[in-house]
Amino acid sequence: MTECSEIVPASHGRAFTMHTGQFAVITNSHGNQVVDAWAISADDPNDVMSMDHTRSVNSNIFFKQGMSAVGTSRLKMLTLVEDSAALAHDTLLCPCNSALYRELGCEEGHRSCSGNFHEALAEKGIVQSFTPASLNLFMNVPVRGDGAVERLPPASQPGDRVVLRAEMDLVLVLSACPQDVTVINGIGRTPKDVTVDILDQLPSGGE
């Protein structure tokens, strides 16, 4: 049963209330769109999903199917239970912000994932004093042997999806990344919408 189905418009963000055991199905309708993701505990707004603790717990710099993302409490927040493209999702790069776009020569007011995070939370009546590091779903950032990172177009195809299971009551924030200068959202450099379904259970054959 679909509890919530929503389009996250290109270059914008949305926040979703999730209860323990619910699933967020994030569909990359066009295949090229990176989605920055955050989670905040419903019981403790200071407990936010932490990429450094997540890398520590998983002993991996990437986020892959079967792994869990944890908060600053080291408690599990989200588990990646399905990934149709079997990707290595990025945990290293920062969420884009206004300073980054200034460096890229964009005009003031360019939308950003950091801005989307705070806008989406404000619609839920939540204020955060900082922007946590994001889990960058579908982002293709391989790491070379010398430690250098590359920024490549997403390896996903239209219709690919990831499914995240909530391991606690939380607020999930998603941003359809506004990056239109580099190829992080594909060689067309054109952000696209994504579809999000919040489900109590997956259809038969899922988790």
C-alpha cells in the first residue's frame, strides 16, 4: 500500500516522515539524476545521518545494497535493501551550496542541495543549524589508487530505483541535485525529477 507518492521536482527538495519498517522507493525516472539524502531521528533532532560514522561502520567509502547508514548515535537509520543498478553510491562529496556555485561562476541565487535541505525541513517545522554531509544516491564518484576522485555521469538507467528501509522513526530529506555545470547529473547537465513512494511494505518479491 502506498502511503505517500510524490515527485521531487528537478533542483528542489522534499522531506518525508517515515516510521520504523517503512520503505522509501526512489525511482530515477530519467536515469541521470543524483539524489542527495539525509535522515534525522524523529526522537532526537541532534541525531542525524552521519557519513563518517556510516563509512566507519561499513568499513567502506561507498554505500551499497545491504549496508546501513547510521546516525551520530551509531544507531541504524536507513538500510539499502534494493538497488536495481547495483551501484556504489557516493559518501564523500559535499552537498552543493551557494559558495560552490559562486566558485563555478554561477549567478547568485542558484539552487543548491544545501538550500533544498533546509527548505524541505522548514516545511516540516524543523530547523537545523548546519547542513550535514549527504548520502549521494546515484552519484558516480570512483576513487583512483592515488586517492583522487573522479566526477562521472551516473551509471544508472531510466527507471532504476533504490529502496531504503527506515530502521527508526525519522524524517527523510531528498534533493534532486541542481548541479547543471559539471556532468554529475549526466552529460546533458540538466537536472530531472525523481519519484518517491513511501510504502508500508514492498510488493511481493521484495523485502
